[in-house]
Amino acid sequence: FEIFGFYSLNTMVLLTAAVCTKQGKVLVSRQFVEMSRPRIEGLLAAFPKLMTTGKQHTFVETENVRYVYQPLERLYVLLITTKASNILEDLETLRLFSRVVPEYCSALDEEDVIEHCFDLIFAFDEIVALGYRENVNLAQIRTFTEMNSHDENVYEALRKSQEKDAKEQMKKKVKELRQAKREAQKYGGRIGPGGGFGSGSGSGIGSSSYGMGSGMGSGSMEPSFRQPEPSYKSSRTAASTKAMKLGKKNKDVDSFVDKIISEGGEVSSLGAKQKMTAPTAKSTPASQQNSVHLKLSEKITVVAGRDGGVDNMEVTGMMQLRISDQQYGRIQVYVEKDLEKNIQLQTHPNVDKNLFSSESIIAMKQEGKSFPLNNDIGVLKWRFQTTSEDMLPLKINCWPSEVGGGNCEVNIEYELQKDYMELMDVFITIPLPPGVGAPVVGECEGEYTHDPRKHTLQWHLPVVDASNNYGSMEFTIAGIPDDFFPVSVVFVSSTTFCTIKPNTVKSLSEDGEEVKFSSEVSCLAEHYEFK
């Protein structure tokens, strides 16, 4: 009792975990209970004299403690426990420790262990706390220690989609310019400044207006390489003053195209504005907004089980109003509610709550008072929560089956349950066991990428909508079923889950005329996991 401080010998507790060489040199040691340093060093120094060889799992007992160890090539993974501990639980814990060490030390030699000693200590702390084993598996330990950023994954997915869309927009513009040149040569005309890239007339790239017709068309997700708006306008003007001349060779067209490509920052930013937005995106530039602009953003959080059932699903959204012209300060916004779902709605304190409840109209509570100018004002919030599996917009079914020889055949499928939603850039990430190589993919709809560093298989679907509301992937790899969870999903959508949208905006002046407005919509899967 005095040796182990306040831990009695009858307590089932793990004292120390260590990695040492076969000669008994301790490389890494982690203490889980309060013990003196000389006592720990004495226990570890006694181990080489007690161990035996020729067994896969071995243990040896002394008067006070039990040594449980496993050979790992040129190393030993060693656990020191009290004699009162359960030997079966000790062996199971040892097995988990033996799987964690190769996760961080691929060479399994003395230099590699010393180099990654802190990674091993952090992983050991996830397995054992205060001498008792935590209920974790290898996949969870990997997740806890990596501290992977969900927001970073979402940003990278959005950025790649924006770059792809920018390239498509650039190719389309090049084709239009060449077509315009051919037509001008045919009719003997001249291409003026109005026909240049991004001109303010009909050929410019603009935002949508009057409601939700374009979905995310008028939203913007500003990439980090976007140039400031004034510099873009000045470069656009400079480009438009140098109009192309007829009768030149094709190299003039190519030169003009090269000039457009050299302005890739502006091209990429502008093209991305037509494609997608996110809850963290900046507002649409004022040049692409009407005097009345409405922004709808929504976030979806889902935690579901691998065998079906939903632990929690929560959808939160907000409608923001921005007015940039004083003459439209006194308006009413007519909103279409989602009557099929039990949604909690909440208006801003300055909005007439009774008017919204009875007629679904957003207006100022005080008559004669105007909405603030040049500010994004949150006028309406909504929240939806459920545990019904039928309400999931995208359902994932991951079915790993052991096929012998230590291998697993994994079948994973998706199903879009809300056909009115169009999901873009869907990334389904499946964790893989470490140190077993790449999976053998037999069937896959869409694209997939294997990340050997993060031990994941990422399934990418550019678009999931009513036309392709079901798909599957199949692969084989060494492992056990628990290695392939949790499955996480990331996507964005141009339609909200709760079908709330503005229909009409009217002025409160005497004529009560309708007011033209622009809008942008975004829906983001903030945390979507099947564990």
C-alpha cells in the first residue's frame, strides 16, 4: 500500500505503459497513477530479468505487480498492472497499445520511437485515464489526436469547386469572344468596349433578382486570392479600352485570351459567385445587389448511428435583409413558410411579430420607422430538430463485412431523401485502418481519393439531385468493421432544407408598388456524421 501511494493493491488499475527494446532499454514510458520516479525506474529495470521469449502474448508476475508484454519486431510493448487486475482485460488493452504504436512509428525501431515519443504519449493518454482504460477504438484515437478541422475541409471543398467553375467560365468566355470576332468579320463590324470581358452591358456576369430563381447564383464565397473590388474595376476598364481590331490574325485573339488568363484572380472570383455560397461567405458585392437584398443561410447538424436511427438532427437558419437605398427603407417582405415541418420561427424584436404570425409578412413594428441602411439585419430565424431518420436530406448506409483472411468488404451507399434539394460537392469520408495499404475499389459512382497520411478514403460526388438520388461504392481492405466508422459527410446546397423563402417585397408608400429585390441562398452540412 505504501509503495503505490493512495492506490491499494486490490484496485484494478494500470500503472505504467512503456515501449522498450529487447535488451530492456526504455524508449517511452507513461505513468498513469501517482508513483515515485525511483519506484517506476525500479519496476522497468526489473522487467528484462523476468521476461521470457517464444510466445506471442506473454506475462509475468512478481509479488506486487504483473508485467504484460508483447513483442513488436525489435521492440516490446509493456504494461505494468496490479495483480488484482483482470488478465483478459489487460491483454485486450495490450492489443490496442500494440496497434497504436505502428500507427505513429512505421519503422518500429529505436530512432523512430524516440522521434514520435510525444505522439505516442498523447495516444496513450487517450487509451488510459487515471489507471483505467477508456472505451475507445483505434479510429477514435486517431481522430482525437489529429484534431482534424471540419471547417478547413469545407473550405477546401468549396475552393476546389470555385476554381473548377472559374475555369469553365473562362473557357466559355473565350469561346464567346472568338465567336464574336467571327461574326464581326462576317458583317464587317467592330468589337467595341462593351463586348469585352465583364462589361457592364448584357455580356457581364451579374446576380439574380426577383426571388429565388437562381438558388445560389447571386451568393458569393470569396476565395482568399480574390483581388479587391476597385483594382478589378480598374483592370476591367483598362482591358475594355483596348478593343480588338478586325483583320488581325488569330494570335490577336490568343493574346487577348492570355490577358484574361493573366487576370486569374478576378476571373476565379467572379466565376465562383455564380456557383456557391456558404454560411461563412461574404455578402454579394454591392454592384451585384439590388437596393433590396435578402440573404438566406442554413446549417445542418446530424449525428446518426451506423445501424440506423438518428441521435440528433438540427437545422438552424437565418434571413438577413440589406437595404442600400433610403427610398426602400419602409417595405414589407412577404414570406412563404414551410408548413410540412414543425419549425420554430423567431422574428427580430423590432419586427411586427403578430403580423408575421397571421400573414407571414415581415415589417417594422413601429409604423413610419424604416429599416436600417447598408447593414445586414437578421429579420427572421428558424430552427428545426428531430430524431426521425426519414427527415435526413442525405442517408448513408455503410456495411462492412468480414470475408476471411483479416479482410473486410465494405459496401457504402447514399440516398437523397429530399428530392427538392440539390447537393453539390458531396464528400463522403470513410476512415481506414493504418498500415494496410490502399483499398481495392471494385465499384464506384463518382470519384474517390485515398489519403495514406490521414488513413481515409474520400468519395466525391459533384452533384446529387433527383436525377441521381442513389449511388454506391464497394471496396476491400484489411481490417475489422469498427475501423470504418465514423463516416462523415460534407456538402453545400443551393436550396435550404426548410423551404422558407421570400416571395414579394412591397413598398409601404401610398402606391404600394412591388419592389425589385435580389437574393442569395446557402445551405451547409456543418457536422454530418454516422458513427
